[in-house]
Amino acid sequence: MDSKFRQVPSGVYTPGQGTGAPEGARLPSLAQAAFILSATDLAHFPSDDGSEIAFVGRSNAGKSSAINALTKRRSLARTSKTPGRTQQINFFGLGEGYRLVDLPGYGYAKVPLRMKQHWKKLIDSYLRQRLSLRGLVIVVDIRRALSELDKQILGWCLAAHIPAHVLLTKADKLSRNVSAATLRDVQRDLLLLDTSSVCDDGNSLFSSQIFSAIKKSGITNLEAQLMKWFTET
Ligand code: GDP
């Protein structure tokens, strides 16, 4: 991905690149999460100001369940039994100037090529052009670890200088030891990918954690990551 739309010096991550949160804005409230709109193309997105954080992941990885657990809502993001069907981007408001974005799931084998291409174009243009984007949560089923597409998205994040947090969900399906070992493997993969890009504070552009929507574990950690991105603007 080129940086035609995101003008940042190469090799340097600049937190809050973009339009910035509105002056005097209140802190984001996950408890107040409310649906704004669904869009299938950039022309219909909400205006690109304030700050937003997007969730992306393979279909069925547990993205909707993670968003619902985070916002403590039963069905804010629909948990779908027909993976790959929804190609829309859903926007949720978290109080004035803050949004959560639910990007369409990917990697479902039965989806026609035409839809896969549409997905790539949509995600690519979203990541390139959305100046209010502060960070990306990549939802990954802990039993599958990082897929090629997950890695491709991490590559896009590097190119666009967008921080990413890998959420290893469904951890309740594995023992503590196996979960911890998978987390270490993912951390190693992230380190390998992210050798060239270091934030101003010396931290990596990428982070990761274990999560379970069923057990409601890892929510505090995820919330802290989101608040960090929202407030370091
Ligand atoms: P999405 O397609 O990525 O939005 O995935 P969903 O949130 O719809 O979840 C897909 C399936 O995985 C559903 O049957 C969920 O109940 C299940 N699921 C989601 N999160 C968890 C979790 O943390 N633990 C377990 N055991 N199942 C989960």
C-alpha cells in the first residue's frame, strides 16, 4: 500500500496522525456504544473527524462477540452463523467524536472471488484514507494463530503507520499453558514483522493479548488498549 493518503515520515510512527479528537471532547464511553450506520463504500462513511478504532478478522474468529463483550451488550454487533455474508462496514458511536468500526470478516472459502476482491478494495481504501483511524484490533481465533491475510493486514498497518492489537480470542478452548505458548508465538511473529517501525515512545507498533468473550476474560486489557489509542491523540 502506498502512503498517498497518509503522509507520515517513513520509519516513524506518529500517534494521532490525522484530524485529531475534537477539542474539549469527553472521553469515549464504551457503555454508550450506539449504532451509527452501515456502509459498503467510502462515500457513505460518517465524516472523517474525531477518533475511531476498527475491528477486523477472519469470519467466525469471534469479532462480533468481542465487540459485544467489550461494550457489555448482547447484540450490538450481530454474531452471525453465516460467515462471510456481511460485506458492510458498521460504525458505532462512543459519545461525541469517538467511534468503533466493525470491518467485514474475511477468509471464508465459499465467498465468490468477486466478493473477496471487493473486500480487499474496501479494507485497503479504509486503511489508507481514514485519517480518524487510531488503531486496528485484529481478532484471531487462538486455535488458528495468524493467517496469511492477518499478516497481510499487519503489513498494511506497517505501511500506513497504524498501530495494531492482535486479540487472540476463544482462549477458553485451550489450556492456560497452550494459550500462553500461542501468545508467545504470536508475539514473536509480530516482532519479526515489526522490525522497522518503532513509535516515538520506543514501543512497538504491534501488541497482542489473550481474550475470551465466553469467559469475559481480557476485557480490561482490551479496554485499556483502546483508551490508550483514543487518548494519545
Ligand atoms: P465473527 O464472525 O468474527 O463476528 O464471529 P462471532 O462473534 O459471530 O463468533 C463466531 C462463533 O464463535 C460463535 O458461535 C460464537 O459463539 C463463538 N465464539 C466467539 N467468541 C468466543 C469465545 O471467546 N469463546 C468461545 N468458546 N466461543 C466463541
